[in-house]
Amino acid sequence: MKTISIGVATSALAITLGHIAFAEEAEEAVDNVTASAAIKRCDTQQPIGRARLTERPSEEGVKVVEVEIGIRNGLTEGKHAVHIHETGMCEPCSAAKGHFDPGPNSNTSPDGNHPFHAGDLVNIDITDMSGDVTDDDGNPLGSGRLQTLTTRVTLSDGPLSLFDADGSAFIIHVDPDSYCPGGEEAGCAGGARAACGIIVKDEA
Ligand SMILES: [Cu+2]
């Protein structure tokens, strides 16, 4: 019995490895779909960071999109809500409108349908205050980084694509996202808007 079970395990491993090798070859042959955004403060339009989005090649309708955001000396210390909003406009930041939420049951209301929107992400944490930078009111501004994944949106064409007729934008909020555990409550999704970045698809 022991010999048989080892034999089964070995052949299963061989199949798995063969599959991985094939996936890597496929990835080299097809380019990732990528996009980026320049993040600017809502009050001064000053650039404070960048976002990078990477969608790996996949035949599936649901795809994994990697999101990386780096902020340098631009936001107050602590956590700030981050979402993809429904319109690719940042001047003023209210022009980005509600949260990206396409589909037949779309409800883009920031506090009213949170955290169920397609564009809902997780907080960025601003922890590095060593830059010794302050805003016009004397509030210290720091740096931080967010790396996360989402399967709720795509960069390539399809029903979840960020590149619909009016595009999409990141909004970083003044306050942390509580993810609205008690249902709709004013400001539960992060309140006022601190920064914005229009998402632009890289040329293929
Ligand atoms: Cu938001």
C-alpha cells in the first residue's frame, strides 16, 4: 500500500509541475495589461504619489489585478480609505463621483452600498513621517505604501473594466475606511476626499 501511495503522489506532482511550466511560458508570450495614476492632493493639486495596476493574462472572465500605491510626504499619519471611483476626473475631486460599481445592480453611493462596490479597496497606512513636511495648516505629512489585489475589476475589456466610457479614478480619503459594519452611516467609507488620481491604461 505504501508503494502505491508514493507512486500516486509522484505522478500528481509531475502533472502539477508540468502545468506550472506551461503557465509561465504562457505568461511570457502574452504581455500583462498595465495602467497607472498620478496621485494629487485635492486641495492644492500637488503630486504626492503614484499608483500602478497590473492584470495578469488570463482566459477567465474574472481576473486578478495587482494594485500598488506609493505616497510620499503627502498625507496625514494613519490610515486612509482607498477606492476606485466611477469617473476618471479629479478636478475637483468630487468629479470622480461615487464608487466604481458597474452592472445591473449598480449602487455607487459611497456610504450607502459599502463595502460592496466593485471599486472598494483597503486602507493605505501612512507611517513614515521622517520627511518633516507639513501642509499649509501645519499638519505633518508622511509617506506610505499599499499593495493589494482585487478580482472585482479588470483593466482589459469586459463588464468589470475600469476603462468604460468615462474612465475611473482612485480617491484617497481623509479618514480611514471602517467598511461600514453597521450599514449606512455618514462618513463610514472614509469621509472627505484627500487625494485623487485618474487611472490611465498603458499603451500595449
Ligand atoms: Cu472613496
